[in-house]
Amino acid sequence: MQGGSNDQIAGSGWAGFAAVMFFVLGAFNVIDGLAALAEDENFVADELFIGDLTVWGIVMIAIGLLQLYTAYALFVDRPSGVTIGIGLAAFNLIAQLFFLPAYPIWSVLIMVIDVLLIYGLTVYGHHFGGRRHRA
């Protein structure tokens, strides 16, 4: 099928994935932060590299709120969403390294998603910011 208006633009799936995943990760990080502030027994607080669960709870809530804003920016096609998204995914990846001893399986899962987000935004970020229809 050539020239049809329903043709999918190459890479637009990755762009949509990035936007949705930032929303999901933002919600997850806010929930993680609240659980850490409540000193949930699922976290191994004695194994943290730096700080305590209260510090990491605040950090995770802040990251989560920024991720929710980034999801919004990507959904409304703001060009700044790509730049903020790449930086925020990289920062979250590093933060999860420090959170790894407290909740290892979850942290690794989030780190993998962060890597996929960085890939999607760096390779297909041109689909955002009103540039979607340009060749």
C-alpha cells in the first residue's frame, strides 16, 4: 500500500512506546518512593549504598514526578520532551544502581526499561516535537 494516510511511519512505534513507558515508570517510581518513605519491609534498607530509605523515597518520588511531566511533554509533542527524557532515563538508570541492593529484581527491570527508553528516544526522537510529518 503506497501513500495511504494509514501507513505507519518507521519508528513511530518506538516513539509511542517511550511516551507510554515514561508514564508507567513515573507512576512506578512514585509508588516506590511512597513505599520507601513508609519503610516497607520488602526493601532491604541495610543494603543501601548511600543514605536511608527516607532519602531514597524522596529521590524516587522526585524522579517519578519528572517522568510523569516528561510523559506529558512527549504526548503533547514538545521537542523538549526528548531531551529531558534522555537525560532523565540516564539519571534514573544511575539512581537505580544505587537502589539495587534494596530491591534488586525491580531495580534491574527498571534499568532495562530505561535503556530501551534511551534507545527509543535517541534513534526515533525525531518523531516528537512537530517534526513527525517531515521526511
